[in-house]
Amino acid sequence: ILLVHMRKVPLAPDVKADIIARGTPGFSGADLANLVNEAALFAARENKRLVDMEDFERAKDKIIMGAERRSIVMPEHERRNTAYHEAGHALVAKLLPKTDPVHKVTIIPRGRALGVTMQLPEQDRYSMDREQILQGIAVLFGGRVAEEIFMGQMTTGASNDFERATEIARNMVTRWGMSETMGPMVYGENEGEVFLGRSITTHKNVSEATMQKVDAEIRRIVDQQYALARRLIEENRDKVETMAKLLLEWETLDSEQIDDIMAGRPPRPPKPVQAPAPSKDSPSTPAATTAPAQEV
């Protein structure tokens, strides 16, 4: 499908369809068409004759993370807080073996998020095991933990992380049968029907005592993964410090630079950004906004 859409644009010699395909797991045909169109737009804005791999990479980032909002000017203390927050996410994700690989970390505001840690699965995935889910919760807590340790404060920036972590833990206990305490049962299952366009829903009767046990088990899972994230960050403070410092300097780190930091090597500097060539006819078209990226 990707090759079909790529035939419509002039491609540079460095474009490798197999590499692009590996970096876009889960993309539908419409998503791939949008990817090619966005890459062509990036090339056109810089008056390039051919669409190269850098254009495809920027297009993928825009689709997955949302459009850059460089017009937002953050105070320095908020930039530092965001840098530590994203570094915390990235470090925990790198240290836990069953999490998706970290593709990129940025403190450039995108969509509704002030920063983004982008993880991409290596292949299409249709289910997840218990350990993958638990480690994913720990990654969500990495941002707040880093804020507490390095900034000595808590901010509202982690509210979406907490909401997602709590929802995942609740599903583990009440829907997916992944709690050893509560067993392989579904609790509070909805039974409903749609009548005249309105949903009439009732809940199965669950005792108050059972719901208290459910809440306690959710709290246990959340606390356990929060403690795991905190231990990993405390044990690797130097790596978080380095990552945050470079994010403040370079704004974005790619997977190779993050690998260097984790290995204790000096990361290579970012590739120089090619300045847009002046257009004879009209100024470059500004980037259009896209769907908001997830806040992490």
C-alpha cells in the first residue's frame, strides 16, 4: 500500500520504503496516504525537487505526535520541568524490557502536549501480556517521578499520565482478569441496549465489599509500578540529568542519541537543519494543525 502512494511523488535516492514501513506499524491505508502527502508538503515548503527520508520522518512525527507549536514560548522553569518529565518517561521505557522502543523525545510543544516521548512498536500488535501492561504503567509514572526528584515539585502536566495509568490498572482488575487477588472475573460489566437513540445501561450487582477489594487491588498495582519507576530513576539519576540537559539544548533527541546516553557515551550532535530555500513566487506555507498528540 505504501509503495502505491509513493509512486505519486518524486523520491530521493535515500528513500527506503521498507524502513518507512517498519516505522509505521498500525498505519491504515489512509494513514499511509496522509504520510506521503505530508512528506511531499514538507519537501515543497523547502523547494526541494525530490522527497527525501528526512521529509518522511518529519511527516511521521507530525501524524503521530501532532503539529509543532513553536509559537508557544514557555518560561525557563517550565521548559526544565518538561525536560525532566520527558527524560523520566524515556529512561523508564529504556530500562524495562517489554516496553515499546523509544523512537524520539522532544520538548517542542505538539498538539496539546508540552513535550512528547514517542514509543513505536516494532511490529503490528493485537494483544498484550500482563508484564507488558504493568511496565507500560511504570513508564507513565516516570514523568511525575522525575519532576519530584529533580524539580522538587508536582505539576498538572502528569494528570493525563495518571488518568491513563489508573484506567489501565482498573481494566486489568475488572475486565481482563489479570489480578491474582480478584481472579479471572469481570466486575461491574455493563448490560445495556439502545432505545430511541439513547443508551439505557444497568450494572451487574457487585457488593460494596467486593468493590472495596477492587479499589484496593487497583491501588496496589498503581503503587507498585510507581515505586518501580522511582527506583529506576533514583538508580540512574546521571542519565536523566544528561538527557534533560541535552533536551534543553537541542529540544529533541532521537533513538540513537538516547542509546548513547544510556550507554554512557557522548551522543552525536543533532543533524543540521536545512534552511528553507527562498521561494520566487510566495513565502513558505505554514504547517497545518493536526489531531492533538497524546500527552505523556
